[in-house]
Amino acid sequence: MRFTTYLRHGKPRLGVVFGEHVIDLADAVPGVPSDLRLALETGVDLAAAASSAIASEAPRLLLSDLSLAPLVPEPGKTICLGLNYFDHAKEGGRDKPEYPWFFYRGKSSLIGHGQSGVVPRVSQKFDYEAELAVVIATKVPRHVAKEDTLKYVFGYTCFNDMSVRDYQKRTPQWTIGKNFDATGGFGPVLVTADELAPGATGLRIQSRLNGQVMQDANTDDMIFSVAETIGLLSECMTLEPGDAIIMGTPAGVGQARTPPVWMKAGDTIEIEIASIGILRNPIAAEAG
């Protein structure tokens, strides 16, 4: 199954993707929440709801006509990994990490497919990062065994961890450079875990800036797999339905190039992950 979150009168709505169309789940199946996180928290059988929606007479909306929201508009937690591809660690002058470099993102940093990533007034060092995103389906027990972790994954989507590099480097903690408003592209569709290889392995991942390929790798190249990452996080915290884990970026980011390549107003950045889709965001200058 494939799901998306779109905007109706400015509010997020959960839909099942059926070919080129979207069917609003709450319209088709009364009682299904319009928010993916809430639907997962309340234990809705989204596969059954989606099947019922597809069989119903509910309106079909063209996906291309919709304004999309971040796939999970308000995750309880958005946990990101830095340096999770060896070549990216190497291009940044760092060794292969022995433990994931975790950091958080807040909800105000998230944007949907088609929404503008914003170059902040205070910096021009605005970079792209193609990443695989994981959405948690059900509560993950503390200290879960690695071999059991993937059964708690609902699905996968694309993420662009747009980064304000000079702010990122102002402190040993990367959080500030990763949390400017409108810098986290998230979507456009979630593919349920059963449609992909376990842990979403073997998928080509690319970023393209104005059509030029900037990053080109495979999810097999991740240092810490999805299964291992969930296990490590479970040592520390309870992962909950609708939480998102952003799995790091491969080599080819703008800051590592000679000369550096920074995104600017008027650019378009695309993140493509095979069998999942293309996340596209125009780039705009901060207003005012």
C-alpha cells in the first residue's frame, strides 16, 4: 500500500494512493483519523481501511493536483542520523562512526512535497541531503532484539535533510543547523514495509539539483541499518507510532564539493529513492 498526506482547507488529510489518484481515508471509511500518527496510535488497520477505500465510491483525487503536507505532519519524534554512509563521513574528514550521530528535528522544520525549502536570511550555505525515512507503526519495546525490530516499521518514504552548514558548525551539536523553518522535505508517499525488501535495502538513492545528479548511492551502503538503528534507539527511549527515523545521507553534498555548491532561490531539488518515489521541493528566499 501507498499513503500520502495532503492539505484540505489548510488541514492535513490522510489518503491512500491508488494509481495516479488519492482516496481520502476518513471520507471513505468513517472513523479513520485524518492524521497518520493518530491512526497508528489508535491501532487502525490501515491496510484494511485502504482496501475498503479503494473498493468504495469515495471521490478519486488526482495526486498531481493536491497540495501535500509532510507525510507525518507532527511526528512525536523525528530522529536523524549523521554520517551513516562511509563515503559521506570520509568526504567530511571523519572516520567511520562507531555509534550513530543522532540529532532531532522539530515539526516547524518539516515541509511537504512541492512546498518551498527556504534559504534563511542569515546564511547562504544551504545544502541538500538525500535520505531514507522510516515511520514507526507500533510502540517499540525497550531493548528490543535486533532480529525483531523491523516488525515495528510501518513504511518508508523520502526525506531531504536540508542543512544550514555555517550554523551547523557553530556548535558541536548539529541541531541548530538542522532545524531552520521549512528545511525538512518529507514525502511525497509512504510505501508500506511489506512492499520493499526488509529494512528497505537494495534501493538506489539520488539527489538532483536542477536536474543534475549530485548524490547517487544505494541504501545497502548505510553503516547502521534500519534494524540496527531501531535496536540502538530502543536502548535509550520508547519509539512510538508515527515517530520518524531519518537514516542519513550518502556522499556528494554541496559543502564537500570544490567549489562548494549551495542551493539558492529559484533552484529545484529532487530526492529519488527507487520503488518509493520522488520528493521535489523548489527553493525560495526567506520573506521580509
